[in-house]
Amino acid sequence: MRSMTKLTLVAAALVLTGTLQAQTNNASITATASVQTPINVVGAQQLSFGNVFPGVNKTIAATDLTNAGRFDVTGQASSPVTISFTLPATLGSAGNTMPIVSYTGVHAQNNAQTGGTAFSPAAGASPSLNASGALWVWVGAQVQPATNQAAGVYTGSITMTVVY
Amino acid sequence: MTHMKRESWVLIGAMLLGVPLSLAGQGKPLTVTGVRGVTFGAVLPGVPRVVLRTDPANSGQFDIKGPKGGPVLLSFVLPLRMTGPAGALMPIAFGSSDAGFSATQSIGSQVGFDPKQPTTVIFPNNGNVSVFVGATANPGTNQRAGAYTATIILTVTYL
């Protein structure tokens, strides 16, 4: 009887061990993403005031397709973007400055401004790229030369930043 | 003594036949199934995309069948990056509450936990649970366009 009891306990231990031993299983899933086209901006046309006379304000309208500054944007089709600007308060020439007193802007989904939307560059805007992933932005401004403004070529940099 | 012998053999026989007398529930096979992947969908360069573990359409889901009322260890193998076109990489991150355990297999009833830390949970009496996973994709501003993928592995161990 004693040997039988021992045998029973050994068998029980073996079976219990088999029943309770750590059991592991695993499975996997996939994380997926579709990254869209990166956004790109090109300064396509300079804002050109042409000849400016001392004491005579000169305005270039944002709707002036020849002289307004223009940025061309490309990216993911039909995606909304946010545009913002760094705008100079003056133009400079060999240590002389000439004030820019106001800015205007237009954005459109074509390069002819058809159906374009006016906006304030100082405030920025939130347009959308067109179905081909393109957007055009124009900037106009007014310079205010002093009556004794020194002659010369005056320049300044306008920077536009676009983010999705 | 003869009676005792008979009882002992019956007990041994029952055990060898795999009929544990009081452990039938814990003997349930452990299975883990990947039900749904984490889907970020369209991601814009420079714009992080977050998928919550409570998102019924985009969160990842594993279903587990295991021990009734038993403690189980959940541990993940998590990717650091997703792989895209021409080997392009995009970081993927998991927050401290981006995994969720549901004893009712309901996405609306989860207990959050850190998928980066092995976590012990107690199974319900029916032995069926679900684990949900969220994550954040962090594309760079010049992230190459295209499809990106990564693998998330859940390992489940009886304790």
C-alpha cells in the first residue's frame, strides 16, 4: 500500500506539473500608414515696385499678375494648409531704408487667380491645395518713400511658410 | 488494501488520460489572435497622427482565449519605426496607456496599461479577453511619401 501511494503521488505530480506549467502563445498585427506628398514652396516671382519717386507712395496690388510677388506651392492633392509670412517693415539700400506700410495677399487654386481669395499676409490664411496638389499665393504691398529718399535699389525678403 | 489499490489506479488513469479533477478550466488551450492592425491612414509630413486604443476602426486588437480566472502575463514586442518605400523609416511611438485590456472584449470597457511593460492580468471566468493597442506615427517634415508598415507582437504567458 505504501509503494502504491508513493506511485500515485509521483504520477499526480507529473500530471499536475504538465497541467500547470507555463504556456505561451503569441500573435502579431501590423501598423500601417500612408504618408502623403511632402509640401514644397517656391518663390516664383519677385514683388517688384519698379521705379519709385521720393515722396510718392507706390502700391503693387496682390492682383497684379506681373508685379505682385508669387509663391507656388505643391503637395498632397486637396489638402488644407496653413500659410504664414515673415514680412519686412522696410526695404534697404546701402544703409538707407524705405518703409513698407501695408501688405495684401491673394491665394488661388490656379495661376490666373480665377476664384482667388484675398487675405491679409500679416494674419496668414488657411487655403487648400487643388485636386492636383497645387496652390498659388500672391503678395502685394505699398512702399512709402520719403521726400528725401536716397536714390538706389532697395530690397527686402518676404518669407512664406506653409504647413499641413 | 485492495480497495485502496483500485482507487489509486483509477486516480492515476484519470490523470494520465488528461482529466484533471479540479483544474479543468485552467487546462483550456491558450490562443492569441491578431484581429485588427493599427491603421494610421493618410499621414501628412510633419504632422503626428495619433490612433487611440479606443478607436473602434483604427486601433489594433488581439483576442485571447485562455485560463478561466487565471493570471496571465501580457508582453509586447513593439517597433520603433515603420518601414516605407526604399527603406524609408518613420518613427512610431507607444504611450504609457496605449494598450488596453478588456475582460468583456468590449472596446468601450478597457483598463489601460503601458505596452512597453509586461503586465499581469486576470482572466474572466469565460476565459475570453481582448487587448487593444493605440500608437502615434511621427512623420518628418520631409517624410518620403508612400506606404509604411511595422509589426506589433503580443506574447501571452500563463502564470
